[in-house]
Amino acid sequence: MATRHGLVRDLLCLPDSSPFAKLLDSCLRSRSARETRRVHARILNSQFSKEIFIQNRLINVYGKCDCLDDARKVFDRMPQRNTFTWNSIITVLTKSGFLDEAARLFGSMPDPDQCSWNSMVSGFAQHDRFEESSEYFVKMHKENFFLNEYSFGSALSACAGLMDFDIGI
């Protein structure tokens, strides 16, 4: 049986970050901000504190635990970011209703992908900003991104909100 200090020592000598990812999954299932912060503190004291995969998971879990400030702090302190990092924070912001901030970050995103665009289209539609949602959909199409069922579903929702049944004609 491991002592508390032995467990901490073991966590600090892990070969990879998968145990932390599993702990974060547990925090996500319980929607526990307190437990997420505890796991985050352990991560900060490990060799995985700068690992993009773990930082992306933290943004996602903090966002789903309604800890937008914590999610944003993780994002802002990241020395390196990838597309998933940007998509994670944009999704957190759009789902939380911080659409203008999401739009600002989206505008500064180096390489938006289909997921980035879909987050903007759906986020604006879900918060009754239908015209902007439609604008993102049109821009997405003009940028030659593949429009999938999520893109069309959100765009149709925006059109219904606008009551503009001629927009697709």
C-alpha cells in the first residue's frame, strides 16, 4: 500500500502523461473544479507541466467545469500552442457565451481548421447571434473548408433564427 507521499513521488516519476489524462477524465466526469485544480497542481510539479496534450486537456476540463478563468490562464501561459489548443479555448468561450472573445481569438488563430470554423458557426447560432453565425458559415465556404453535417445544421439553425428562408437560394 502506497503512502500519500509515495503516491506523489510515483506521479512525479511517470514515463508518460497518461495517468494525468485519466485523472483529468475523472475530473471531467464529476465536473469537479476542486479536483481539477488539485490534479493541475500535481501536473505543475511534474515533467509534464509544459506538455501540450495535457495543457489542452486542462483547458477542456476547466471549461466543462465552468472555470473559464482557469481555462484562459492555462491557454495564456502556454509557451506553445497547436490547432487543438486554439479549438479548445474557442469552444470553451463559445459554449460559455463569450462570443466576442472567441471571435477575437479566432481572428488571431494561425491556422483555423474545420473544427474551428464549426465552433464559430454553432457558437454564434446557439447564442442567437444568427447573422454572425451565417457570416462565419459563408466565410468558411469561401475559404474552401469542407462543409459537413455540423456546419449545415448550425447554418440552418441560424437561418431559422433569422427567418431567412431564401439565404440558400
